[in-house]
Amino acid sequence: MPVSKDDSTAEGIGFTRKQVLDRFNASVASLSDWQAILNSPVNRGRRLELCWRIGANLDWIRLDNDIQGNPRSWSVIFLAGCRQV
């Protein structure tokens, strides 16, 4: 799904996967309990990822590009729209 550089995209308003994870990390940075929980796995080479939970199903948001190499700046908010349908 190519997006024109002139179009308003999710990248501009902070809904890319990286932007959401960066905001999460900034929000919990001062909480010592979160740091204790997150630091051990991260120090072992693991990383945080995003997913939508719908019932017992998890839909992971981990690909920054589609199969044609186009950026998926809308991936974080995509399932919110699908959920409404």
C-alpha cells in the first residue's frame, strides 16, 4: 500500500510501531518496577513488540514494511479499524 509523501500518514501523528514503543519506554522509564521487569529480558537480547488482543487471539504488529517493501506506517492502527467492522 504505497503512500504519497504529500498525504497525511500515521508517521506524522505518532502511530508507527517504533513511535508507540518509544512512547511506552519513555512513560515507564521512571518506574523502577517496570525497569526490573523489562531490563532482564532486554539485556538477554529480547525486545518489546506490539500486538492486538482480540479474545484469545494475538495479532502481532512486527513488520515495518509490506511484502513489496513499502512502509506500513498504518500497521498499529489497522486492526483498530478492522475491529470496528
